[in-house]
Amino acid sequence: MRQTRGSAGVSFFPQHPVGIRALPRLPLLLAAILTLTCVLVNSPAPVLAQSARADDSQIVEKIEVILLNPSPDASVNQRVSDLIRRSINLFPGMTFNRTEVQLALSRTTRQAAIADAQMEVTPGSAGGVIVTISAQLGDKVSREDRGYLLTGETGDLPVLFDRDGTIIVGKLEALTMLYGNVDAWYGRPDLYLAGNPLVSGETAGQGASGWGEGFVHTGLYGLTPLGEDLYAYGGLSTILSASAGTELFTDESRYHLAIEDAYLGLVGGETFETGDRLLWNVSAGRKRYAIGDSMIIGNTASNGDERAALQSNPRWAADMLVLGQLRYNASLAELFYLDPDELPEVDSRTRMAGINLETDIGGGFNLGGSFIKVLESDYAYYALTAPDPASATLGRDGLQVYDARLRWKQPNGQFFASAEFAVQRNDNFDMFATALAGEVGYQFQELPWTPVISYRYAQFSGDDPATARFERWDPLLSGGNGEQWVQGINHFKLFQDSNLVTHRFQMRLRPNPKVELVPQFWIFTADSATNLGGNPALSFLGSDELGYEANLTAKWFISPQVMLQGHVAATFPGEAARDAASGDLDPWWSAMAFLRVAF
């Protein structure tokens, strides 16, 4: 089977053998409307996989340090601010991990100059996050013991234990979601889900349907000193997820309880007299991993099927991540081995290793590059013409990925831009697939609601049947969320990040500091008329015009711990879809709402 995935759900399409020339063109019906509301689930603790703001693995745009009781000596204030920045080990361009920053911040408050420090994370103008540390200066040589288990004070949460350098923080996060469709799968689940191994019972289809789902994620994370500049750390958590109603693949009610995070690590470093900071970090176990903004690696676990919670997507931790990191100031080098946590029913047994490099080159620029090698995999590709005629199918095993990234945000300004380009080759046959993306944006700070407008172009190559070389892009673990690489709330479910060209027009609006509106308009076209390896109903395209989508996402940050989010989306078929259906199609509408509580 050929497997594709994404944060907004998971789709699985059967493969076609090499040499297939045509598929029957069957009619399809496209449309949808859905409505939803959410229920509050309360819980105290910190956040790792996703916070109430779903900020984990988002790009850090800016770090602000605010001293609530600054010293009259400006040089003292500067030294303390620099100390905090070095201690939390966070720089613009990095991906954000709330639990790791929380642990570092707790360790920071043990230092004589700092009495207390609190973190706030807010959305940035370019789609990332702004991290603000509010600190109070102190004059104690050492801090008193603290943590809820020692003091009984709820104000210490999420810190449970903090004594002699050993820190334990808790996590409790919960989400409830309602989701609905009208005419899901364009009203033809018999066509678009034919042969899908995840289908069981009735599925969403023609007419209105809906379901509810949710999860509770709870765990413990901590670190303890082994020496002056050496710490051991680890995390252990579980997720209980459940679904009920008629969703995209089934109407069976189910729940699933499983380990999420389970890892151990060592971290050490040195701060030189010049203020330069060298940090090393090694870890192994079940843990989430992402590169850049998740165009290639973002979803290191699968959801849905027996695990439930198809759309809320609570699971991110890989089955095994072995990660080594070396950071010097704002430059990072990573070596990793990754075994993603795939659904048992469609496990491709993919294992990969790679290197990732990132650095701040000044002037608001962040540069990154990666090399990834697939060590083994049962994942299959198919083509009209095989590069190796002796092979019945082509495989992911032996895949090589070369990736380069550049991000820029105008210092103290309104412009921002990013670009990414990647090439895929294979050790075992002639392959040359490409992916490229570029985005530009601007924030109107003087206008009401401070609108941020942006345009992104992205292209993922398709296979050219006129050549013996294989050119179809392998999406690997691409995903994240609907503002990263889940391209189109509805359209993504049928046509994912391969053989795809997209134009995204996006705006961010802030009616008040706690409310964000994100309207998007998408234009989808195909790179190649040959789409083997995608949805069988769209294996051969009579046009490159795939469709259009308009959607609106609303986010209400009720408090630092509570977030309410919803969306409505309308997807309109292009000529390729109309040709495949041999007739007119109606638009597909969808809507969703969820409430997340996390401490």
C-alpha cells in the first residue's frame, strides 16, 4: 500500500502496478457543510506535544526578556537578560518546545540574580511564535525549595518538585472536538475509499454527518544535575483518545490508551568569559521531531484508525528518536535516527537517519540545510515506466533528501519572507524529484486589527511518463497544521503534498489581543497529468486544474491555559475533478470547533 499522511487527518490510497495505462472515469460528487461546538475539559500541568496554543514545534520569531524590577544599573539589567537567554537556549529560527523551555526556566530561577521568571507564548506575525520571559531580579544566593509536592501551593504549578537542582514538572492537557461534513469524499466514499484498509463500517459520505472526539495527555518531565555543567533529563507521558460518530473512515466508537513520550537524555555545556555559549545534548526514546516548518519532517506519528482522534491529531512522538545536538550560540548541528510511529494497519517500516544544520547569519536571516537517508522501508512507488525494468515496483528504501531553507524577518520591521528547496534521489534507481516553496508577507501595524498578508507558492513534482527517470515527490512526514503543510482543510484529504502546485493567499487579523482570524484562499493545480500513487480516482488527470478552497480559522486565546478554535471551509472542484466525475460537482463545505485546556 502507498501511505500518505498529514495533521488534518490521514489518507491511504492503494498502489498501482507499473504499466497501468488507464482507470475508469467514474462520476464523483463534491460538497460539504458542517457545524460544531466544544466542551470544556479541565486539568493542571505544563505542555509538550501541543499546548493550549498548539505552539510546540512552531518557529520562534522573537524572544523578549522583560525585567519587572530592573536595576538602576543598565549593565546589570543587560547581563541578567543575557543570562536568561543563554539559560533557556532559545534563539529566533529555532522550533519551540514548551516543556524543555519550562525546565530550563525553572533551573534559571535557581541563580542568585533571578528571583522568579515566567513565560508567555503568543502568535507571531509570520506564523511562528513570540516567547516573552518576565523576570524579577533577586538578591538570594540560593532559592528555597518549591513545587506543588513540597509546598502544596497551586501557584507553583506546573512545577511539582524543585530541590537542589532536581526539577520535575507535570503535564495535563485535554481537548474536545466536534467535526462534521456534508457530502464527504465528494459524496462518493465508494469511489474515493475503495480498497482503503482503514475503512470499517459506515463512513461520512453523501449528506450530513458528524462526530466527536477528544484526548487527555498527561505526563511527568524532569532533570537532575550530575555535575557542575551536566544534567540528565527525561519524560514519560500517556494519551487517552476517543472518537464517536460517523467520521471519514468509520462509524465505530473506540478509545485508545498508549504511551506517548518516553525518553532519556544528557545535556551539558559551557559559557565562556566572552559570553559565547556551547551546548551539547543527546537523547533517545519516544519523542517528537521536526525540521524547519515541517515541509519534510513534522508528523512523526499517525492518528486515527484504532488510535481514534483522527482530526485532533494528539500523537506526535516517534517510535524511536536518537538525537544528538551541538549548539554554539545561534548555530545548531543535529544528527538523528528516526523510526516514525505509524498505524499498524499500514506500517511502511520506514527508518531514516540524517543531519540538520541551522544558523542565524544576522540581519534577520536564518539559514538551514538537511540531508536525510532512508535506511530501510517497505513503502512503494509506482510509475508508467520503471527506471529499472527488472523491478516490479519502486521503493522508498535508499531515498536521499537534500534540503535548503532560508527565513528572513525584517528587524523591527513589517516584511518577512522564506524559501525552501529540496531534491530527492534514490540509491536503487534513477530518481530526481523536487520540492520548492517561497513566501512573502507584510504586517500593516497602523491599520485596525493589524492585518498580516502573505502569499506562498509551493510545488511538489509529479512523475513524467515520457522519461525513464522517476520524478514524483515523496512527502515523507510532511504536515504540521493548516498553516504549515496541511494544504487545504478539505482538499488535503484527497490530494496531498505530491504532484501538486499550490498558491496560498493568507491574512492574519487580530480584532483584540486574544482573538486571531486566519482567512485563506487556495488555488490547486497538478504538476503532471500522471498521478499514480495518489487517490485511485485521480490517477490520470484530464486537466491540471484541481480545485480551489476558501477557509477561515478563528482562535480565541481565553487564557494562557485555555484556547477555543474553529474553522469553516468551502472547496470547489476544478476541471480535473469535473472530468473525472463526468459531470458537475457541488462545493464541499466543512466546519469544526475544539476547546483545548493545558497547563
